[in-house]
Amino acid sequence: MALVKAAIYARYSSDNQRDESIDAQVRACEEHAQRNGMQIVKIYIDRAKSATSDKRPEFQRMIEESSTEAFSTLIIHKLDRFSRDKYDSAKYKRKLKQNGVRLISVTENLDGSPESIILESVIEGMAEYYSKNLAREVMKGLTENALKCQHTGGIPPLGFDVDRVTKKYIINEREAETVRKIFDLYLAGYGYKPIIDQLNEGQHVTKLGNPFGKNSIHDLLKNEKYCGVYTFNRSTSKNYDGKRNNHMSKVDEDVIRIPGGVPAIVSQEVFDKVQEKMNKNKHQPGAYKAKETYLLSGLIVCGECLKREGKTHSMMGNVKHSGRAKTKHVTYRCANRDRTKQCDNKELRREYIENYVLTQLEKNIFSEKAIPFLVKKLNDYQDTVCSDQAKEITRLNDTLKELNGQINNIVDAITNGFAHSSLVEKLTVLEQQKAAIEITIMERNRKQPKDIVTEDMVRSLFTMFRQFVAEKNILEVKKFISNYIEKVIIYRDHVEVVFFFSWGDICKAEAYHFSSVVTRSKLLAG
């Protein structure tokens, strides 16, 4: 009589378990097969794979090959090796049954009787209970670590390493430069693809050494750790299919959020500006999907809606073709016009308004007569920044000196034989405080402006702008525009351009505003 062809499936769920666990499962299954006249033709093994999910490569291969008649019996050591999820267990048992494959558990002698079916259901329920209870206990431990602002496992975000002693985040300066570059590029008006191009060109890579992708840029810009806020338990739980949407967050009361719990890589102000811009772009995604390039996207708004409703509605890019020759016309058009039919503001040709804005920038900002005023403002503010930072660095160095004195005293005491546990704990705390202050001093020194701003430096910047316009370098021109144009308001009979001057982060305290107004008729006349 021919031997029954059988396959074995074995699994362990974590790196803390060893291959010996697999060997024991396979050995028990092989002994069962030998006792019952079965021939083992396939062995499927998943290492460090949880049975709460069906995302197991060997398990899925086993299910797929069960339909090929390669084996008629599947032997497992215990039911919980097959699945700890009752839904998955029932689903895949049904598939095996449809494929004519019988499932056998070595340690749970289930013979298919009504009593056996009840017992099997109880065993599966207990396995799922054990899994979820274990997850709950693990979560308790992770929460305790999170409340201490410690790393809770996995790979730390780009820009951070984990201190082996304290388990807290520390800055990896080489990676942190990449993080700052991403934030700076996004604020400068670069979309995800241009940012990725810039990073690849500069040989910047992710934490794992891979090229950046769109999702990695989005998640990085949303990560509060970069502005010094420790977060834990933010992402929603997996759904019934075992999938998790990392872009969705839990309600605030379920999230642990500790300001100052992580050393900051970017300032709170920069982070807030990025979030504001991301939220704005989320509601007007056309800027990243449009085939045409619009210099004023995100800046140009409808004045008629502003007068009528007291709130702004963006003017969106619009393309239409007219006449027998199907001549293309590219315009800015109020988004509220099509959506609600309440706005009767006329659309405006792109070339007219964009050329006007560029001309006004040249006249009002990038002009020779403005240079002495701008240089004075920049240097005055830079002197204030240097003075404030020098005072803070002096204070931090004084604190560091005190900490070093306390640390030396404890080390001397331990050396002389007073190795009490409380002294060791105090020494650990002081060393952590010392490391944090040293990092802060390093950051403050790095951020200190060194050079005096000269008229030639400002003149060189303006020359760059004119060169970008001449070369039609749209990305760089958009960057300049977003730095000096607050908004462009389109009314039925006139246009208002609101300027502000803010030299990056240096001169934000000295920013000033002014407007330029032109009638539509004069604008269209050139």
C-alpha cells in the first residue's frame, strides 16, 4: 500500500526563540508520520514570524502548493503554529479542505468528532487570547519605557541613534544634515520629487542606505521627534486584515507626546511652518499633479470671495483651448467658482500676472536702492542673535562645569570604596545631563552666524535671482517668490501684490510688509 504523502509546517514567532524550537517541532511531526505510515515530501518553515498574521511567506507557499496534490496531509506540532487568529485559522483550514488536504496536530489529537470540533474551537480561542494578552503585557512595558522617553524598539528615525546605556535618542550629526536639508527644501517650495532628485544628486540615503521615496519624505516631515517632541503609540492599530495605515493617527488622548523628550534637529518654528504648508497642499493637491507649472500656486487668492465671505479661496491653474486653431490659454481661476457657482470673478492669464509679480519683485526688493537698507537690517539682527546665543552658551558652560565637579566627586567616592547603589544611580543621571548639555552647546555653536552681511553678498543674491529667471529655472524662481511674496489678491477690477521681506530665518523678527496695486486694464496692457 502506497504511503500517504504529507507535509510539515513549523514556525516560531520571535528572535528570542531559537532554531532548536523548529527542530523539535519537525522531529515530533516526523515521528508522528513514521508511526502512522506517512511519507514527508515537503517541509515549510517560517522563522520569527507571528501567527497573528497570515503574512508568512512559507505559510502562503504551503497554502498555494496544497492545490497541486503534492501532499494530502499537513502535519503541525500544535494548532497555534498554524494560526492564532480564529478568522485566519477557519479561512485557511477551509482552503486546505477544498484542496483535499487533511490537517493534523501532533499534540492535540483531534479526530473530527463533534466533541473534537468543540475542543479545537476552545484551543484556538485560548491561543488567540494568549497572543492578545501577551501583546497587552508587552504594550505595558513599552509604555513605561515611552514615559521615560526611551527608544521602544525598531530602527530609530533618520538623524537619531540610541544611547546604549540610557536607551534615549541622541543626534547623529551626519544624518541630521540630511534631515535639515529636506525640511529646508520643502519650505523653499520643492515638491517630493524635486526633493528626492536633490537628495539623490547629493548622495543622501535613508537610515537603511536606500534611496529616498515619496512616502519616506512625507513621514519624515510629519515626525514630531525632529522638533524635540517624543511620541509613542501614534499610528492606528492593524485592521482585521493585519494591515496598518501609518498616515492615520490615534486620538490625542491615546498618544504619548512629551515636548523636549528628544534632542531637536529642527526648530519648532520650522516644523510648524512645514505642517502648515503640508496641510495647505493636502487641500490643493493640483500643484503637484498639474502638467503646467504655476509660479504663484499657493500664493494667489480670489479677492471677490474675500470681500463677500471674509475668507480666502485659492485661484487654481486652468488650461483651455479656443478658436479653430485650438490655441491654448493658461489662466488662474477661482476654485470657488466651479465648486459653488457663487463667484463671478474673471480668470486671469498666467503670463500677465506672473510677469507683473516678477517685475515688481525686481523693482521693490531686488533693486540697488534697497541694498543698503537690507544690509543694515540683517547685520543689526545678526548682532542681536549672536549676543543672545553667546549668553546662553556661557550659561550652559557654567552648568556643565558644575556637573563635571559633581561627577568627579562621585567618581572619587566610588574609587575610595564608597560604591553605594545610590551613588551609581546619581552618576548615571549626571552623565545623561552632561551629554544633553554638550549636545545643546554643539547645536548653538553650529547655528551661530559668523559672517558680516555685505552689500556684495546681497547683490550676489539678487544676481542669482535674475539668472534663474533668465534660465527659466522654475523651482528656484518659486523659492524666491515664496520668500518675498505673502499673497497675490485678484479682484474683478484690480490686482494687489502683498510683499514681505524675511531673509530666511535670520531676519524674521525684522520682516516688513507693503503692497503694490495695479488695475486689470493696465496689467493686460502690459
